[in-house]
Amino acid sequence: MGDDLKAILIRRIRAEGPMTLADYMATCLLHPQFGYYATRDPFGQSGDFITAPEISQMFGELVGLALAQSWIDQGSPSPFTLAEVGPGRGTLMADILRATKAVAGFHAAARIYLVEASETLKTVQAKTLNTANVSWVADVSSLPDAPLWLVANEFFDALPIRQFHRSESGWRERLVHVTENDDLGFGLATATDFADLAHRLDDTVVGDVVETCAPARGIISSIGQRINAFGGGALIIDYGDWHSLGDTFQAVRSHQPRDPFETPGLADLTAHVDFEALALAVPCAYSRVTPQGVFLERLGIVVRAQALAANLSGDGLENHVTAFQRLTHADEMGTLFKVMALYPHGAKPLAGVGV
Ligand code: SAH
């Protein structure tokens, strides 16, 4: 199957010339027949990678309570949109809904929306959530004009990026070429001025690579506009940092890093999230970028972990302790993953983030 997509890409490049990395990523991830997310459920031990909600129910529970607290802080508006972008298996939303059952009025007021591009994963989400009260949309711009509480976990890292190499003569885009051995590989376009990159001349030197993610800017700005206009809050959780520099494009298959051109459509392709670029694209207020470990500890993960541990023993207890460490420890997801919250100017920031 990977060979089929590779053949399609090679034919396309031969016919149309080298393609941007963004085109390559988008095709590999979302090609309707051979795309990574279109053909599989990649999560979990037996899949290619494991995400925080799949590691432990505690992650979604605490995220759910932070969203519900923010909804209460803003006067419990009804109805409101409870949305997730890139919901994977639907585990995070299921944990959010279970944890918020006891929050008076929250479920009655919530209109649940999942923003998902993959038909395969929509089917998985429908099974996990097993409720009629869910709508799917393909794009955040189709969300209702209403107060919006939203979560995105490991969504923005899947959006297509472009890469630019700073040369003596200007920015040279890294493009995907067909190599002499009929393989796929990187080449450099001729130097051009990119208006988008003018501000990166100050913090880069010749030889540096910078990345841009135009779809991320469009999506976050649409979310931020809704929060600004109607109220609400968002938690954006992903790996990356406030300011991105360098080549962060990576392929992962069966939990191992791979050559991103080896098996198009069969490996997950991601890039680190540039949170500064997201913050610059929203009209609403945004928090500081807070490490996931700190965020979860502020929300009370230690107490929640102890409560769950009280009913566990043997392997169950051991797995639970390992999961807690994976989510919070600095050597695991605790520091690499960051959380940024969006909220209306003048409103109380969401719990757990620094401001
Ligand atoms: N949030 C989940 C899954 C993260 S994987 C978790 O934490 O487990 C990325 C998710 O984003 C998948 O559901 C994928 O199908 C979806 N996705 C990727 N690109 C998308 C796009 N452009 N629009 C909507 N969904 C997208």
C-alpha cells in the first residue's frame, strides 16, 4: 500500500515538479485511499504511537473539569459548543463527558462537536462515544456561532508544514523531489523572499531551517474569533515550544522514528507546534505555554491518581503508576508537551495554565 502512494507521489512530482513539504504531509496523512489517518486507527500499544488520553483516563478527566470550571466562571451559558479537534479514537471526549456528568447543567447545555477529517476515525469515535448527541464537522469554521469550549490534543502537530532553509541569498524552500534512484527526498528551491518570514531574519542565521504552518493559523484564528465573540475557552496541548527553530519534521511507525520518505502513508508524520505562531493568530487572550506535567499537577493529578490507586493492586496498580509517570515526568511527556489556553479578554484564565 505504501508503494502505491509512493508511486502516486513520484508520478505527480514528475508531472508537476517538486512539491512543498505541506503537500507531501497532507497527501501522506489524508489521501482518501492511501492516507495514514484514512486507512487506520494508529493509536495504542499495538499501533504506531500512544497519546495522553490513551495512556490514562486521568488526562481527559482533568481536562474536562478545567473546561467545565471555565464554563461556570463565565456564567454557565446555555447552549454552548463543547468541541474537540482531531479526536482520534474519541477517548478524550468520553473521559471529559464522564468527568463532567456531575457538573450541574453542563451536559444539558453542551452541544458536542467533533472536528475530524478521517472517515475511518469518525466510525471509531461514534463507537467510543455511543451517544446520539454528537455532530461531526470537517472544519472548525462550521462550528456554530455560540460560546465555545474546545480541546485539541496532538492535533496541531499533524497539520502540514513548510520548511525554509536560510541561505546567503535568501530563503530556499525545502521541497520534495524524486531522487536519481527513483526515491523521494529533499531538495532546495531557488532563493525567494517570503513576506511571511521577514520577522525570522532577526532570530536565525545562515544555515538555519524555519517552519511555517498556514493551516494551523487559519484554524486557531477561527477558534479564537469564536471565543472572542461569544465567550468560551480552549486548551491546546501538543509537543513543541513557544518559539520554533530548526527541522522538527518527523515520521514514526511502530513507536520508532523512521525516514519520512520511506513508506508514505504508512508512518505518522508530525512537526513540533510553534505556539507563538498560534498566539499571534488569535484575537482573544492566551496563556503562557505551560508544561503538561505542571498543568496536570496544578489540576490535581496527584490526588486523582491516589484515589484511583486505592482500588488497584498487582499489574493494574503498576500500570497506573507507570501511566502517571508517563503523563507527568520530565523525561517522558511532562516537559516536551505543552499546554496553552485561549479565553476572552478580561475573563478568568482556564485552570492549570500560567498567565
Ligand atoms: N486527539 C487524539 C488524536 C490525535 S491524532 C488523541 O489525543 O488521542 C490527530 C487527529 O487529528 C486524528 O483524529 C486525525 O484524523 C485528525 N486530523 C488530522 N488532520 C486533520 C485535519 N486537517 N482536520 C481534521 N482532523 C484532522
